[in-house]
Amino acid sequence: MKKIHLSLIIIASILLIGSVTAGWVHLYIGQSTLPDKIQVAGYPLGGKDSDEALKLLDARLRQMESIPLTLSVAAKGIPDAQLTLKEAGVSFEADAFKEAVVKLHEGSWLDQLKYRWHFQTDWNIVPHWDISALKEKFTPEWEQEHFGLPVEATRRISGKDEVVYTPEVSVSRIDWNTLKEQMTALIPKDFALIAGGEKPKLSLDLPLYRMVPNVTIGSLKEEGIERKIIEFSTGLGSSGPGRVYNVDSAAKAVNGMVLKPGDVFDYSKVIAKAEEKYGFQEAPVILNGKLVPGVGGGICQVSSTVYNAAVRTGLEIVERRNHSLPVSYLPKGQDATFAEGSINFRFRNNTGKSLLIQAEVKDRNLIVKFFGTFPKNVTYDLMSRTVETLPVTEKFVQNPTLPVGGQEILQSGKPGYVVETYQIKKVDGKEVSRKRISRDTYRPQSRLIAVHTEDSREGSPAPGSEEQIVEDGVSGPNF
């Protein structure tokens, strides 16, 4: 009997303890308040109602975002920018804490018990910064308005043929990388700033850097265009207006050209540019060894003058051919012709530095100047000599209007020439080398004679169709 009574007492005790425990658990997990000693970024929220605590926390976060921020610019006349952290793109959140508070009231009673019992006491706020907010305020247009635009350095050739430089102008620009680092360090990580009674203020000097233009005096001087290294000119003589215009057009297309080290001067591109930009006028051209009416006559005076400047500077001649007829403005063997699609003139800038070419027509002279880097004690001369004179040949054509046996000279012939040209290099005025650079043939012009013979088979027929090669122009006559 005593055993039964003891058992009942034990069972009753267990039930009582269980009931008390269950009641305590129910009360413990059913609390609407947060556990004691809870704080978020130093802000105490322990023991407060969960909903109230979250509202207080949100208010604190918004208060943080409303902290004033002054951005100063170290430049005269630019006012400080007055913003709030929010306007500067800063936001604060405590999502991890908020999610933890929600879990206090979710899940099984056992989960809630464990979570409340082990609830973390110290929580952080997390700042976020969207840099685009400031970039929308301090746009490139704002920078241009307040700091201006960079100006590239320039190089010009003075009237005395001196190389003159104008310095570049650099300007300030916002250093966004440094600003990102400084803003990240400036943004508060807790509520300490707003804990006191005074209104908090934050300030920052906008970090700036100097934007340097792409072209500076340094970069220009590195090109090596130091001085005038040669000037060569040819006369226009009695050239008509059309020919003078054509020479001037081609010269304009050359003027100001800069060849980098290793670049090749291509006269065909010069002519294409001149034709597109200025066009060419009627002037005599060379067609198959004869002067005939055409368009563009005179353009080879530019190629020939540039050739002389190049060969007298020791530049590498890539492609060059003499005219089929001697020209009046240069000695035989020292000209360079051009025939579109057939004959070109090219040279390579092998000075190791950039080469500036100037060309202009002035006082009925074509003047070409090279500016670059070249030893002052080195010069090149040309010497040409005729090694063979080619005799005049005769051609006969039938003219039945003449008396039988009669003749009429239609065209006087001219002899041809074979010419060798030598390049003479001098150092300090003394010859150190001499080499042949060309052997040119100027073909003779036939004497053309009209005849009337009884046998019509006598004499040569009139010239037939040949390949139409137009030199010193862009097009010949339309027959």
C-alpha cells in the first residue's frame, strides 16, 4: 500500500513539474518582447516589444541616412555641395537582426525555445553606398563646366622655320577611385554619431586628379621633329594657270603630313586626296612620251621636288621612275614621275624619328621642307651625267593631199638620253661615299614626216593604238 502511495506521489510530482515547465515554456516563447541586453550597433533594444523595437530601429536607420554631408572642392568659385548621406547614395540596413526577430515567433515551440534561449545579444548595421548617386550629380558635363576641358599641346612652324610649341593645358577631374575609398571610411558603422544631443555633420574634400590631354609637349618632342633638315624648291617657269593650280593642289595635299618612323610616303594617296579635296584642272600631260592636252598636268613637279628632298636626306627610296621625257624644272635623272595605276613614287622614313613635310607654292616656286631629326654635319648631294645620247628616229605617214614625192615635217624629233645619277654623302663637308642610285632612259622623240609616194605601201603607217600611259597628270585627251 505504501508503494502504491509513493508511486502516486512521484507521478503527481512529475505531472506538476511538467505542467509548470510547460507553462514556463509557453510564457517564455510567447513573450512579445526581445531578450534582455540586446543592442544593435550600440543602440539598446533589449526588453522592448518586438514591433516597437523594429520601428525604433527603422527610425534610427533613417536618421543615419539624413546625416548632412558637405562635399568641398578645392577650386575657386565652386560652392560646396550640401547633401544628406541618402542623397549621396548611402543607405543602412539591419536585415540580419530583423530576420532573427521574426524567427522568435516562427517554427515549433522547441525551435522558438532554442532560438530565444540562444538569441545573439550584439548586432551590427550594414551600410551600403551606391556611387552612381554622386556620379549623377557630378557628371562629366558638371566637370567640364567647372574645371574646363583639357587642351592638347600644339606644334607649329614659324615664319623663320623654327619649331614652336604651345604647352598643353591639364584640368582637374574627380578621382572616383580615391573618393570610393574615402567615402567607405567616412560612412559610420554604428549609431554613435547620433547618440549625443548635437546634430552630426560629415564633410569630405572631393579628391581630384589632373587630367592631362593625349598630346603634350613631351609627347610632341618625343616625335623628334626638332628642326628643318632640308629645303628644296623648283620653279614653275611659264606654267599656265591650270598647271599652277594642279601643282598647288598636290602641294596642299602633302603639306603638314607627318610620317612616323618606318612609314612610307605614297604619292598615289596624295593624288587621291588632292583630287577629292581640290580637284584638278586642264594642263598638258605626257601620253606615251608626248605632251598632249589633259587633266592634272604638273602634279609630278610635286613628286619630283619631294623626291629631291628625300634623296638629299638619305631617305630610303622605295619606288621611283623618271619621266619618259626630260622636265624643264630639274636636271635629267633627278625627277620622279607618276602615272595612276602604273607608276608611283614612294619613300620610307628611316630616320628613326617622325618626319614633318611642308609644301607650298609661293612666288611661282614650289617649296618643299622636311622637319625632323638629322645630323647637322651630314649632307647629301646629287650628281647626274649623260652616259649615252639616243638618236632621233624618223617615222613616215602617208598624206595623199601632198604632191607625189612631196614631204612635210609634222613634228621635229628630239634625241633621247641615258642618264646615271649618283648620291654623294658628305660628313663635315668631306665626301665619304658615292653610289649610283639610278640609271634612267629618256626615249627619243621621232621626227614625224608626211609623204605622198606613188606606192602607198611606202612609209610607216600612222601610229596605232598603244597602251595609254598618262604621266604627270590624271587623264589624257579623249580621242
